[in-house]
Amino acid sequence: MLGRHTALGRRAALTTACALVLTGVTSAATAAPPPAPVPASVAAQTLGADKPPAAVVRAMERDLKLEPGQAAERLVNEAEAGVRAGRLRNALGERFAGAWLRGATSSELAVATTHADDVSAIQAQGAKAVVVKRPLKDLRAVKERLDKAADRVDTRDTPVWYVDVPTNQVVVQAIKESAATAFIKAAGVQDKSVGVRVSAQRPRPLADLVGGEAYYIEGSARCSIGFSVTKDTQQGFASAGHCGDPDDSTTGFNMAEQGTFEASTFPGKDMSWVSVNSDWTATPDVKGEGGQRTQVTGSVQALVGASICRSGSTTGWHCGTIEQHDTSVSYSQGRVDGVTETTVCAEPGDSGGPYVSGSQAQGVTSGGSGDCTAGGTTFYQPINPILSDFGLVLKTAAAQAGAPAPQDNEAAVSWAAGRVFEAGATVTHAGVRYQCLQTHQAQSRWSPNTTPALWQRL
């Protein structure tokens, strides 16, 4: 992760090396039936992609080198592709091997399957079909074996490993090839399912109630606010776990008393939330280009290849693309699992700041390598696990749930606003069963019967 910035040297280790930081048809012999199409405008309207914030459009044009009009087109394409990928995930079941986007305007959606008979169903959804050997569930199983091996072996020279869906393999990034070979051998996984990427980069944490604004921990270290949240009636914000420990006090960008770390997890995950006093008001705002604000309207997870923008108190507003989800990063302070790698740059002090795709919250800055002069790589802790683990509700620009639904077995089969649903989850709403298309925190305006961009009726 990216070590937070500190003026007084507190937590010096954090400023050095840490990570910069459809009804499933399961028979392999039966082709998936083509899912019914969804009207083209539904997803874009649901996610607010049809009316993108000006700050997002400008930064995308600058950082992704897009022509006028291409950024807006890209956001609409990404919103629509998420729905199609979700429906195909449900249709293919265990044969699904991942989905990703390509092209300047994300005009090409690729969906992978392990069976050639699925090609027509994939093409019927306007996607490029890719037939591969390993389903996504098998790749995740390989990564889990690497995760377990990392508990008992030194991973300083193999700081990053992840599921790479476009290449249909798990990739280990290492300082030298021999280190990767030793790590793979320790995990007991087959060489054919694991690729090696040699890189001298060592991720580190980016450390230093509008997302992206600075806050200070115990009067010294500086990080960036992620997203405003609520827990019952208490207001606060989500940020990175390496920024502070439970009960640490915070002050705002103006050094006024602000709040207290209520919970913090690091390493393992890189997440925290801070409760604030009555002088601070939670908003759905994120600080964009030139200090202008943009607002989040939900937390629908974007696909690999989608555009993404980040705000931070050191380097401001920058954009890039999502490289892969479910990445593990080995920082000097310990391993963090389940982060997302991006091509967005960041520097110390940006830690904890927000990532958005269009108007959808994605996560908070964990760490990375490089800088915003020469370019770099960053990792973010996804926002939905933060909301779920800590029982928080994301503050959005539209009506939302007042509190998360309880996480018990009975509630798991009923839809409820405030709950985080993973892609593929099934629920019952008004006596009808639905399957989730895209991971998100449910809001009252996003009930399954009115939101075909997020739910498919079974």
C-alpha cells in the first residue's frame, strides 16, 4: 500500500515499503440458453452513466487520452457491459471464466467459457466469446492456495499475485523469477495455471467529509477521506486500515477536531471507518478536478478494463483503468488480499482516498508503486467489503437504506436495502426469486423488480 504521509515521523514503517500498495446451467455438455436482452438504456440510467459528472469526463479525457465525446460513450458502454456480463455469468454457471472490456470506449466485452457450445449464447449478448481451459472457480482455488502458502513463506520478493481473467491464469509478480518459482512450488500448484511477471517494483502504502480531502491521525500522519458512510445515526467515513488504529483520533483538513477510528483492519484487508463529531456532515461528494465536487450514487462493482478515477489529498484527481480484481499484495507490514489493481497513479498521502467508476463508488486507496510524474500502479480496497464487514451504509446522492440488513441465514434469502449482494447471489422479493448480476450495496430505489440492470428474475 502507499505509506501515508507523516510530518512528525509517526508510524514511519507505513511511509516506507508496504504495498504502494441466469439460472446456472451446470452441465458441461449443454450449451447455455441465451439470456433475454435488457433495454440498452436501462443500465446507464440506473447507474447514472447517461449523465456523467463533468469532473469525471475531463479527467478521463486527459489521463486516458480520449477524444471529446469518447469518455461519455465509454461510461455508457461500461454500464451496459456490466449487465450483459452478469447475465452471462449466471447462464454459464461453473463454466464461466471471467469477463473484461477493451477499446478506447470499452466497446468490446469479452466473456470466457470453458465450453465451445456456449459461444452462440455469448455472441447473442453482443459479447466476444473466448473459449479457455480453466473456469474462474478453478483460478480462484489456485490463488487461495497461494494465499495459504503466503502465511508460511516469505513473500517480500513476490509482492503481488492475482487472478488474470484475460490470460486465464493466476499471475505471480516477483522481483526475480527464482522467487516466483519457489513461491509457486511452496503452494503446490501446477506451473501451467500460474504465470510469472518479473518486475522491480515493490508496492508500498500510500499514506499522508468530502472524499479525497486530507485528514490527520493523532496530529501527525496524513491520509485521505474515502467515502462518507453512516452506521445507524452516526456519521463518518471509510478509509484505509493502515491509516490508523481503533481509538486513534483524527482532525480535518483544517486541523479542527473531527473524529475517532471505530474499526480498522490491516493487514489481511486494508479498511477502516472513522466516526465524526457533530461539526462534520457526511455527504455523497468526492473532490474532483480543480476542487469541484462529483457525487456517488451507488457501489456497483465495475468490470476489468473499465475506466476508474481516484481522488487524493497529495496528487488530486487522476484516472486510469481496472487491471484485475482479487489481487493479493505483500507489503512490508503484511499481506492484503482482495484488492483491485489499477493503472491510476498515486503518491504518499493519497492513501484512503476514493476510487469511482462513473458515479459508482469502487474502493479506497491502499498502496502502489511509481508516482504521478512518471506514472505508476495502484491498488484499492473495494468498498463493498468495507460496508459489509463494518455494517455501514454508503452515503449516496439518491434515497438509500437507513441501516444494513442483518447478516443472518434467514435474511440471506430475502432482499433488503442496505445489504451487500455479490454477483450470482439469489434472493426472494415480493414472492419472486431473483439472481444478482453485479456486486453492489442494495438501496431502496434498487429493488429487484424495478432494477433489471442489477437483478435477473428467475
